Amino acid sequence: GDRTRIELSAVQRNMLKALKAAGKTVIFVNCSGSAIALTPETESCDAILQVWYPGQEGGTAVADVLFGTVNPSGKLPVTFYRSDAQLPDYEDYSMKGRTYRYFADPLFAFGYGLSYTQFNIGELSLSSKKMSKSSLPLTVEVPVTNVGKRDGDEVVQLYIRKLDDANGPRKSLRAFQRVQVKAGQTVKAKLTLDEQSFAFFDEATNTVHTTAGRYELQYGNSSQDNDLKTLTIEIE
């Protein structure tokens, strides 16, 4: 899960530092089945490629990325913490302080991923910032511009936070879409939000459902706060 209990050995890390000190370009290909604390590697490596356990054709896939045949567009499905010291001890089943929904300072955030090109996420627009539950489902569009020199894919992610829920998560992923964008062009990602998208735990009734109130839409290309734009709406 969203844990960081495994770290590279001191010998491996010293080898990476020695290569960097020798003036080499160092690309670290990490094979793991879960998150790893990679803070020292960010200081001694020019790039990190996370390949998980890729299987028989993994070598071919890695070579395609390293030599530029394929423009990478993957996004992390878990949070990569800076250190396991950031995580509280397991004393109950509460997720407070864990996962992207309750954690603010990761090394690499849930939903994060780099590309050989760059994308600008435009403004999400709504005809009205007030709506009723009968207005749902709602389709929103987010413009994505490829401002680099290579064609590529971007994954637009939309998170929702219930503003009057003091004990609720900081954000919850409720919609995402992958879009292919040629260099210099703009494509609109279309995201659909229904009543379930706004459903959160209601302490008054001890149930999960959509209630009237203010909700913050957070949209961008990762769950990291710096990668997200926000828009507040009200459901009456």
C-alpha cells in the first residue's frame, strides 16, 4: 500500500553518488512493487524511472523510454514519502497522516509523473457556481495545451474536497481523463461528475451521501497542491 518501509542499501547509494561525482549522467531505473523512500536518489540522479515489476517485455519498454522512442506519460498510483519517519505508527485503522487524501508533504505525490514535453492546464469554467443535486451529472471541460516540442499524453485529474467537513480528507480523486495532445496544440479533457462524486461521510446520519454545502474542485496533473487549480462551488 501507501507505505515506505524499503530503502536502498548504503552500498547502492554510494555507487550512485560516485557516478554523479565522476560527472556522469545518472538515470536510476527503480524496480519495486511499492513506494520507496528515494530522497537521496533525487540528489545523486538526473532522472528516476519507476518501472515496478514490468515482466518479460520490461527491458524493451524501459529502453523505449530511455532512448526516446516512447514519450512517458505514467502517473504514480501511490504516494512516495520522503521517509517512513513521516508516517505515524499503526495504532488504529485511521488513515490520518497517510495516503494523498490526508498527507501534504510527499516526495512524489499520488498522480505525479513526468514527460518529455510540457503541458499547461487551463481554467475549468462553469456556467454557474451554484447548483442543485438535480443538476448532476455535470460534465466539465479542462483545456490542456502542449507547450513543448513533442507529442504526448497528459492525465487530467479532478479532486473534490467538502469544505465544511472538518474531519474529512484534504482531497479525493473523483474523475480523470487521459488526453493525447500534439506539440503546440490544445485539447479539452472532459470530466463527468455525478451525485456520487460529491458523496462524503455525514457524521449527523453516519452515512455516506451528498449533502448541501460548499465543495472545492481541485484539478491539475497530480495530487500535489502546487499542481492543482481550485474552484469552489455550492450545492443547494
